[in-house]
Amino acid sequence: MTNSIHIDLLGTETRFVESRDYHTRVIEVRNDKPPLILLHGGGGHAETFSRNLNTLAAVCRPIAMDFIWHGMSSRPPFSDGTAGDDVHWLRQFTLQVLDLMAALGLESASFEGESLGGWVALDLAINFPEKVDAIVLNTAWGIALDKDWVKEGAADLDALRQTSVAALKNPTLETLRTRLEWLMPLGGVTDELVSLRQALWSIPETREALLEYYERLFSPGIEDFYFGEPDIRTIQSPTLVLWTDKNPIHGVDAAERLHQLVEGSALHVMEGCAHWPQWERPEEHDAVVCQFLARAIH
């Protein structure tokens, strides 16, 4: 029988961190080990990693956070900066992470980013390498890879947009289950997870912020914000490319290409998983991440 989120989180601490510019909800296991900041995907929340925190604490100090506009963190105005500017709406996620690190007194950290979180982890590794000890790219988004190597499923992205907007405009248990089953079509969506997502997406300020997030995410020109192969080749941080064989956005070909582009990276593909491998197969996920971190940061 699968544990409840509450049982999985026994021994963790949930709190709000007030930093210079943001109000961030975090769930962590406090210890004296090297920090690992866990970055969820679009529409998600810190509980994305609820099944992993206690196990990961064997090798690190795991800190799961709610991104801005998500969960119960700040909902600042969206920046209208362009992809070439120092600040734009996607860079705001990175600035929140850096602000949180400053508030926690962390000079550097490792990062696991799932989907959108992987996009932010890439930004950190490429543009703020001095803050990065290691990264785990978990079914990462925000990448523009050579089309001779990688095929992206546009129909799958359209399904993500439709199910996300439908659930935000009418956050019923049914619409939210449909949205979560896009993440995990092979199974794994629990009634408790659906209810948690309903509680968070029913917060009026969060719902309005996420509607704008998805509008921007699927606007023409979003590709300008993607990281191309020249950027990805510059990554020097120890890197684990953690993928699945049923990822609905980028297939295994994308993982293999990322592995080729990042010198010295490790690659692990989880079979029978889709877009939430840390939830779908937590034991395998945690074993692989712990092994990687033990080599990379100890």
C-alpha cells in the first residue's frame, strides 16, 4: 500500500522563508550535509518530491520549494523582459532560487529540476555556475536540440496546455485528475494528490498567476527562451541526465543528446515512467540520485 503524503513527510519540516524579494514555502530535511534544492515542474509544488526527501537525506540536505506563482509562494508581477535581457519572466524563477539560497546562507548547492525545474537548473548551470555544485536534469524542458537528433511531440504539448487551462478555470477533482494523468498516464495518480492539487489551484491568487504562466509558456516566441546546444555545451557542473522511456515532451533521444552535449555527464533512463519519475518510481529515482550525488559532491 502506498504511503500518504503526510506519512512520507514525517521527519521533514515545512516552513516559509522570507528572503529579500520573495516569500517561499519549502519542505526540507535539515541536516549538515551538502544542500540539494528540488525544483518542481510547471503547475507543481514542493510535494512533487514528498516521496523522496527522507531517502535523499542520507547523502544531502534536500530542500523542496514552491516556485513563485505556484503553491503558496509569492506571486510577483511577471517581467516583460525579452530573452536577451538580464531579467525576464523565466529568469525570475532563477532569481527566486538565488534569493532563497542567500536567505538560507548557502553559497552554492546542487539542484534537481523536473520539467520546468530542469529549465531553471539549466539556467543556473549555464549562467550562474559559481552557485552550482551539481545538477540533475529530470525530464527537463526548455531545450532546443538539433532536429537531426531529437524529435519533439507538439501534440503532447498542446494536450498539456489544454488540460492545464481547463483545470485552472474549473478546478474540480475530475479536471485535476485529467491534468495529473497527463503527467502519469501509466498510473500513480492518487486521490490524495488530486485533492492537494485542488487545494492549491483553488487559491485565487495562485490560480490567476498560473493562468498567466501558461499563457506566456505557450505564447509565440517562447522558443527564444530555450537553451540551445551551444549553451548546453558550456555546462561544467557534474550532471546527471535522468529521463524516462515514456516522457510526453522529449523522448529518450533528447536525453541521449543532452548526455552527449554535457561533457562527463551521467545518463539514466527509467523504464515504465512518464513525467514524474521521482513519484512514479521513488526507490529507483532515489538510488540513482544518491549514487550520483555521493560521487559528485562528496
